Amino acid sequence: MTHEAAGVPTTRNDDDRQDNDRQQEQHEQQGPRGDADAGAAADARPEARLAKAVRVAEQALIEFEIAVETFRVEVENFSRLHHQKLGPMYARLDELDAQIAEARAARSGDPEDLRRAQEARALVMPMPGIDELFHDWLDSDGLSPEAAAMLTEQPVRPPKRVRPTEEARKLYRELARSAHPDLAQDETERARRDEFITRVNAAYGRGDEALLKELAEEWAAGPVPPQAELSESEELYARLNWLTQRKELLTVLAQELEEGAIGAMLRMAPDDPDRLLDEIAEQLLGEVSQREAELAGLVQ
């Protein structure tokens, strides 16, 4: 009986050994790629994809908040500087309008002219409202920096310009991205970040570049909390839902800022809002000169 007839082919085992050797060699050569494939498979888990979506949503929300906050600071600074620099000019125009109306009424004696003169004079000295009484004391965050400084006997440091310097804006963005409370994994860390970001926002609102640099150094030297990975699907879905709601609130705030009177003025000069104040001042000075000339002609 031959080996083949006995059912034991002489070449089969040799072939198997060669196949096994080839498979082992391929495994050794593809080991790193195999590990990468295993990692990719792990990343393909629903929880991993959801966690990645949460991280992306968090970063997008932070960037949106930074954009809204920088615009809010510009709106409030513009409003404050507008009042400080141009308020006296508006008051002068109102006074001249009242004097012109009174001069016309004195010349004509017409009841309608008298009524207009009374209305013009009433505009010069109106009954102050709450907003006027507390104009420089309140802003969207409550007490303004000036009011807080006076109450704590600290030196008052109002903003010097509508838009902080580019370096201040850069420092603010970097601090907001790294220290944002939404990145906290527990309430203690969130409270620490909330307190720190409040100080960052106040410094940025004043355009205090030196203080922002100090805060950046302080944050870099501070404790680095452990980054806990979210794992439960329920927690991840809840986080996404919170991020969505937060974005909706910020969208409403951004729309209110853009549609307000000051926001509309800022859109007139998006590249240099500080220059816009100077342009308005020049225009008001021209109107004051015209009113004074008109009044002089009426009282001669």
C-alpha cells in the first residue's frame, strides 16, 4: 500500500507548515497595523463616537461664546464711551434746539410755536429715569467695573477704547478656551473656573492687557485637574442636550446685541469702531455750529 493509498499524502503537512509560516510572518509584519485596526474598532463603538461628538460640540460652543462675549464687550464699551465723549455734545444740541424754539416763539407769538418751545425745553431737563440715574453703574453683568471699583474703594479704570487691542483679544481667546467652565468635570472645578473667567472677562472689558498676561501666567501655574472621560451614554446625551440649549440662549443674546441701537452703530464700522466715535463727534460739532449760527440770526 502506498502512502497515498493509506490516506496520508506526503506533501500536505509540508504545505501546511509553509502556510503557517507565511501567516505568522504576515502577522508579525502587520502587527502595528493590526493594533491600529483594533483601536479603530474601539473608536467605532457608539459611546466613543458620542464622546467625540460631545467634545466637538463643546469646542464649538466655546468658540461661539467667545465671539458673543467679545461683541458684548464692544457694545458695552461703545455705549459707555459714546456717553462719556458725546453726551455733552448731545446736551448742547438739545439746549440750542430749545433756545431756537423759544426765540421763534418770542418773535411770532404763535400758540403753536409756544407749544413747540415748551416741548423743546422739556427735553432739555426731563425727569430722570432709572437708566439715567444709574447709567454708569449697571451693565449686562450687573454692576459696571466703575461702580464695583468705587464701592470697593479701588481705582476706577474705564475702557479707553471700544475694541481692546489685538494682543488683548488674543490673550482673552486663549484663556477662554483653556479655562472655560464648560470643560470642568466636577462642580468644584467648575466653580474655580467660573471665578477665574469672571476676572478674565472684567480685565478684557477694560482692555487691560497687562492684567490678562498676569492671569495667563496664573492659569498656567495653577493645578491641572484630571480629565475624566465620559463613558455612560445617558450622560453623553444629557451633555449634548445641555450644549444645544446653551447655544440657543447664546443665539438669542447675540441677536439682541446685533439688533440693538449700539450694535447697529457698530455694524457701520466693523473694522474700526473707535474711529466711528471720532467721526460722530466731528458730525456733532458741525451740527452745534449750525445751531449756534441759526440762534444768532434769530436773536439779533
